[in-house]
Amino acid sequence: MGYLLAALGVGLIVAVLWDALETIILPRTVARRLGLSSLLNTFLRKTYKLIGRCMAQSNSRREQLLGAFGPLSLLILIAIWAWLMIFGFAFISSGLQVPLAGGGTNSLPVHIYASAVTFFTLGYGDVTTVTASGRTLAVIEAGMGFGFLALVIGYIPVLYGSFSRREATILLLDARAGSPPTAGELLKRYDLHGVGALTDLLKELERWSANLLESYLSYPSLALYRSQHEKMSWLGALTMIMDACSLLRVGCEKDKPENNALMRQAELSYALARHVVVDLAYILDIPPHTAKEDRLPPSEWTRLIANLKGQGLMVCDPSDAYVELMKLRKDYEPYLNGVSDSLFLPLPPWLPMDGELDSWEVTAWDEERHF
């Protein structure tokens, strides 16, 4: 029985080290579903959905809870890793009957306490090993504990660095495409004289999408980190990119030679943004589906065309363009719908309501209840 307990301890330690190696040192997409982090992330995502559904009527409170859920999931994962390693070393020392001085008994709880003190290098000295094998095991555990803490210290800044880069570009869209960012507002603000600026912006958004894809493939839990501003989100930004590029592709201005660079960049930005959404839906095991309500019904399409008339996007035949746009939307909207419903991130409209202000134009000082 003792050797089986020791073998269980070795298995726990190996499993944790392997999982931490894949997650921190060699971050990549892992196909297997039996890893510790994979199982935990699956459980946390289900809990995430449960919180979102149970608090659907209280939007502000739900946002607060879901906003804290992403960082909390990271702390839970780190804590589980640490305690599994502590239990692993305790099982080894207890299974091999390593004698301990102090503590009054060599029971499993005492071995767990001694293992925790050693792992976190506390050095109380009230319970110590008295044999060469026990001291060797303690030195190995202390070294692993010190290395584990060092890895965690290096892991968290990398994760939050990716989060900060993601948010910086999202905030730039506030003045460029509205709050939330919409394709119609983006094209309105970049009129016929802003073709070069729009091309540069789409190029920047292509790079942002590439960074987003790399971050999410390496750290899928980053998708649970919500944006700091209520009307802005990474999913809304991706939606705006694909919507705007789709509108450019159905406009009759696309055949003009001076728009060649813009059209090519629109194709590239669209392709990478769709790549992000499709891959993330696969990683998070979110199936695509059709939305209950159309984001762009004929009435909204008419309003969109009216707003864009003379603003750099000319649609020769609105009916044919609408049909062509519907075909393009079928390639990406089902994946957006799935991720939106699963992560409780609303998709932006194609055009904001008339008179709606950007976030930079509204502050908490404008609200009397703030005081």
C-alpha cells in the first residue's frame, strides 16, 4: 500500500510538471483533453456560462463577476498546481515511511504539512526529516517549489502583457469607429480622402489580429479576460473588421485603380480576423450557429447605405450588393454568434443609432448619481 501511495505521488508531480511545461514554458495548442489545465479550463468555462445565464437580468453585476473571472481562473490554476505538487511529495514521503522529527506522529496529515512548509521554503523547523533519503527528497521539493514560483512570476507578466496590447488597439477604435466600433461608422469617418489612412488602419488591425491569434492559441484562458470599457471588446473589434472588409468587397468603388491597395488590404485583414474567430471557437469547443435575429435586416441595410452615400463607399445596386454581402457573412457570422453567446460578449451593430456618443465624449462626471 505504501508503494502505491508513493507511485501516486510521483504520478501527480510528473503530471503537474508536464502540464506546467506545456502551459508556461512551451505554450501551444494541445489536442489532448486529459491535461490538468485542459480539464480545469473546461470546468471554469462551464462555470463562466452558468454565472452569465443566472445573472442575465443584472447586466452590471454580471459584468463585474465575469470581469473578475478571467484573472481568478489563472490564480485557481496556479493554486491547484502548487497543492498537487505538495500532495505528491507528501504521498511519496508517507508511502516510503520517511521518518519525521517533531509533529508527534508520522501520519499523512503531518507529511502534508511538512511538504507544504518545504515547498514554499518557509523553514519553520518544527517538523524535519532525520534520514538521508528524507533530506534528499526535501531538497528536491524545495528546489521545485522555488522554480515553480519563479515560473509563475514570469508567466503572469507575459499574460498581462498580451492583455494590455490587446486592449490598447481596442481603445484606438473608439474615436475611429465609434463605441462600440461599427463598420458603418468606420467607413463614414474615413471618407474618399482617407483611403490611404483606412488602408494603414486595416494593416494595423491585421497585425493586431495576428497577435490576438498567437496569444489565444498559447493562452486560451485570455479569451475570458473582458475589456475594461463596457462598450468595447475584442470580439466586437473583430466583428467590425470583418464587417468593414465585407462592405468594401461589395462596393463598386473596389474596381478603381487608386483603391487596389485598400481592397487587397481588406482581403488580408478579413482573412486573419476570420482565422482568429474560427480557431478560437475550435479551441474553446464552441460550435457555430445562426443567430435568432439578423444583425443586418433589409431596413438596417437601407439605413446603412443612406449613411454611407458619398462617404467613400458607393454601392451600385443595393439589392445585388445585399445578396453578395449575405454570402460573405455566412462565412464568419455563425462563429461570431457561437463565441458571443458562450462568452456573453454582444456583437456590435453595423451602424450606431443616430446621435449616439463615443465613450471618450462621455465621462462619469456627467452622471449626477456619481456624486
